Amino acid sequence: MKRIYLFLLLLVSMQWACSKLDEVPQSFVVADQFYRNEGEATAAVTAVYRKLYESGQSIYNSLFQIGVEMATDDYEAGPRARNAHVRAISGLTHDASNDRMQELWRQSYSAINASNVAIDKIGAMDAGRINETVRQRLINEAKFLRALHYFNLVRWFGGVPIVIKETPSLSEDALYVAKATEDEVYNQIIEDLKNAEQLPAWKSYGAADIGRATSGAAKSLLAKVYLTKKDWPNAVQKSKEVIDSEGYDLFPEFADVFSVAKKNGIEHIFSAQFLGNAGYQGNSLASRSAPADIPGINGDYADALHWEGNLYQSFTANDARRQVTFVSQMVSPVDGKLYTLTRPQFHKYYDEAVVGNQGQSSKNLPIIRYAEVLLIYAEALNEQNGAPNTQAYWAIDKVRARARIATLQSVAPSLNQAQFRDSVFQERRKELVFEYQRWFDLSRRGAEYYVSTLKAAGKTQAAPRHIHFPTPQRELDLNPKLKQHPDWINY
């Protein structure tokens, strides 16, 4: 029987558990046997969150890195990245047959369909089975997650199919959906996020709901959507709403952002949740980036710094972010000796509690945090006004001050629009290393910028088509209504 990974998800995993996001799933049931009460509805949406970071190479647990970020000037396939598809992305020789492209597409639509099922089923529950406030909250959480996945898809692939209802059958009409335009996809994203703005504020959640989507998360993601669309006034408005009204702030120290003890704290607007050694899921980026040749560390060293990109060299010695982001020396837990690495390696997610078993790192991965909102605000103000104003300098300098480097206002108080734009992008690059941001930043500045940046970093295969990824060949084969992205025809 013909089928397509895009929409074939007739079973959805549901957790017979309370709403806390670090609960272990106990069983899986068919959707029609679920949604009998409020607890089951909450567990169903909790299961949708798990699509972000479930076991294996899931979207926010390394697939993003090996399927997207390798195609930038900051990263490359490390010595132990043996998968030919990953190495192809790193060298910009990938094509529509690349299995990482297929996984990005498949897992994203699997998560979208899980959101659709939850939205439809919870919306149809009898009033006596669920509190109305809880119903709307759960539906809006699922809409937030659906918007997040569509936001990734449209930036990766351009126009993609829009599916916002549960797939009820294997009929061709249900399975075969043509691509929508990029504008149509963005309209759907914005509609979902505007609904999600009605979610509770993060400070109103109790311990059982830590990590769930909030009004601040919806507003922050919406600000980022507007920024990507170059809708500067709305990007300014939404980021300012977060700054003024949602109660977030920067941690005093950059290291606090990646502290297990301070997870889901005042700076963390929305994160992928990891909990090692608990039957749950560790953050695999810790192992993938850890050294492989120091006794007792047992790292994979599959995600490496692309030295020619000059990322490490761009940090001043006194920048507090450098020593958190990278490691150059480590003491072996086996022989007690100090080892100096040939080159600095990424260190943000290294968990000292699980030395020798970094696959069980409990460090969360920030999807959006307050520092990025400040940088969104600074960038959007500069673009809207044609030059940076006092508030734009204030926003970027809050980030720089926490990094213990000189404020931009003090060293370059009279930047023009282009100079300030470059300063914001440079600050984003250093602040958000290894947080799945670099490819998006390069691609949204356009093909010329992307290509020139990568070629300057020695990735000479860079071409204009690389600001998108090809529609996976398997999807084209399965769905006759899909067409390849114009930039990738004949490649």
C-alpha cells in the first residue's frame, strides 16, 4: 500500500502520567482509547513535547546539529562522525537523497501530526470530562509546538505542506498534500502563536508544569518569526512585551544558563528538557562534542569546531562565555593527568555529574532564552529606525555586560545601521554557540551573505541553494503532489 512518512502517524504515544515534563512514559495507546479525562488529555500533550527530544537522534537531541548546523562556518563533522550523510552536510555536498534531510522532515511532521491529534481530540472532549480553562491551555500548548515545528520546516525547506487536522485515513486525498507558499506557512505559524499567547505566564506554573510552553514563550517565538520575516515593527513590539511584562532576566553569570541546578530558571523561556540516568533521556550533544582521547572521558568527538571559521578566535580572553562554551584542557578522571587538546572543543553541555558517561547529561538545551530576546529587540530597533537608538544599545549591552566585555555604547557609540547589524549578528554568534542558531542566522541574511561567509571559512562548496535544504527525495517519490525546491532542481 502506498504511504508517505509525511502524514502516516495513526498511532500517537500517550503517557499515563501526570503533567510534569520529565515523567517517564509508562505505556502507549491508540488515540481513540485515550482522552477520557483531564489527566489523559494532559498526558497526551506531554507526549507531544517528547517529540522534541525523545530517544535517538531526535530533532532537538542532535539531529538539528548533524542535519543543519554542520552546514555553517562554525561546525564540522568531527573525527568520529563516520556517517557519510553527515559528512556530506559538513562539506556542503549533500543532496535530496541525504537521510538527515529525510529525518528532519519525517520527525517534524510526526510531531505536527501528534499536535493535530491532541488539538482535535481535546477540543472534542465532553465538557464534563475536562475543565474548560485546562482544555484551552492544552490546545494552545499543542499549537505552540505545532508552530515551532512549522517555523523550523519553512526556514529549512521553504514552502511545505500545511496539515492542521489529524490524518483520519490512508486515502490519497488525506496523504497527498501539495506545498503551501512560504507566506501561507508563516500565516499559520503566526495564527497558532497568537492563540498560544493566551497561555499562562511562566511564574504562574507550579513544579509539576515546569518546562511547558507559556505566554512568554509564545511571544518570544512570535518576535523571532517577525524578525525572520523582516517585519521590524512587530518584532520590536513582541520582544518589548517580553522584556517589559513577562518577568524574565539574565542570570548573573553566563555559566548559570547551563547549570543543571538552575534549569528552567529566570532566563530560560523554552528549553528541550533532558534528564540523564532516570529512564528518561540525556542530552547527546554532551557526548558528541566531548574529547575521545582523554582516559575516562569517553567522548564521541563527532561534533567539532570548524577552526577556519574563526569562531573561537573571535572571543576576547576576558569574555566569560569562552570558558563555558569551549574547553582546551581537561583532567582525566582515570589517571589524574592534565591533557591539552589539539583544538578547543565544545563544552556547554558537559555534565560533571556523569563524567565518563556524557550520553546521560542532564543539561537542558535552550530553544529560546531571554538573551536572544534582547538581541532580537536590538536588531529589530536598528532595522526599523535605520540606525541604533539608545534602547538598541541598551539591549545588546545587557548581553555584553553579562559576558564581562566592554559595552558597545562605550567602544562604538556612533555605529550606522549596517555596522550595528553586524555587531548584533556577531553577538548572536558568540552568545548562542551550539544552540542551533547559526544556520538560521546565516540563511536569513541571504544567499550572498551565506556563501561569502562560508567560503571565507574554507567551505568552498557553498552555493546559493544552501540557504535552503532540498525536499527529501523519498517524500517526492511517495507524494506526487510534492515538487522539489526550485533552487535544488537538477542537483
